[in-house]
Amino acid sequence: MTGVDIPFVVCVSADVSVRERVVRQLDDLGPVVICADLAELRAMLFPGPALPAAALPGPALPAAAPPGSVRCGDLVVDPAGHLVTWRGEPLALTRLERELLARLAGDPGAVWSYERIFGSVWGGAWLGDAAILHSAVKRLRRKLRAVSGGPQVQTVRGVGYRLATPCG
């Protein structure tokens, strides 16, 4: 170490324009870490489980889901902890993506209408424009495709969405 302090900036924002503005304004300052949400920051700072599976005694058992969380097979959505895991590995999802996935996972296989999702996730009345919902689902699907054997958000044309995953 040289004894010189280097500023370290962390920006956590779901808004892409805010993150871009922070990068532009602080580009010459030093290291800047940009995250969409706290789950993504945790995944960056603490990649992987605390203990490797080989270090655990006996057969690997699924971890108990935290109280208030939604469990659907290997998928666990913990709203209080702002964390989503698939087979014990954290998924870097935004708050909106976590809430959307929690609703769908709470009743897997059931069709959630656009109106029901919009009211539940955004907390407002759906005015017939599903563009924001389609965009959120598109981002969620992209992230879920990155995990092997992960859950899938299926479209029910003209009605809404459902979660397809083995939730046995």
C-alpha cells in the first residue's frame, strides 16, 4: 500500500439515466461501482455461498426460506431481504423485477392479468398501456435465461403472464 487514499464511489439506482449521469460526472474521480439495486451490490461484494457445499456435513438440503419469502422449488424470493436466489445462488434483479417475480412465484402456473400485475407491483390502476409491464418482463426474462434450468415467464396472449417452473 502507498498510504494514498483513493475515493471509492458506489451508486445504487434502478434508474439507468441516474447511473449514466453518475458515471459521466465522476469518471475522473476514481473507482465507481454502479448497481441497479442492493441485491446486485451484494452479489458483487459477496459472490457465491458463505460455505462451499463440500464443507457442509451430510447431504445438501435446501435452505429454509426466510419468513415472509416466496418459495417455488429452487426459487426463493425474499422481499424483506431484497434477495432472489435460484438453487442458492443470488440473482441480480432490480426491486421491480423482484416484486414482479414474487407475485408470479406466489401462485406458479396461475395466469396474472395485466391489470392484476400492474395493481400489485406498481400499486396503481392500469390504464391500458402495457408497455412498462412488457419492458419489465423483458428485462426479467433476460436475467432468468442466464441461469441454467431457471424459471420462465410465459406470456398468455392478450391476458397476462404466468411463471413456469418445477415447483414441486
